[in-house]
Amino acid sequence: MDAERLERCRRLLGETDSVLVDRALKALIDELQSVEEIRALERAPYEEDPELAWNVSEPPLPYEGKIPPEVVAIAKRRRRR
């Protein structure tokens, strides 16, 4: 363990060593899981999986009216999140 790094974390976060180690382990596990998910996608891309890669052959639905104000409001709220 890097003593200087641990001391800096203590000062910055004001947490106990056990909390700092738990947070570090969680971050490491999250990173490793992300790497494994990327590798899995490289081995078996969605585009090559017949269950996941659907080809939609229907034309898009036409819409020629004004967008209702309620729908615009919902879209604005979702964009802000």
C-alpha cells in the first residue's frame, strides 16, 4: 500500500482506513467488470447475435401534426435530467 496516497485520502475524505479500502476495492471491481464487459462485447458483438440484432423492415410511422405541448414538456424535463 502506498502510505502517501493513503494519508492523502485520509485528509481529503476524512474516512477511516477500512472505509477507504472498501471504496478502493469497489472502484477496482467496477473497473474490472467494465473491462470484462467490453471484452465480452468484442468476442460476441450485438450485431452478430440473432437474438439481439433485429432488422426492422417496416417503414417509420408518418407524423404530420404538431407535437402536443405535454409531450414537449416531458421531453424538456427528461433532457434536464
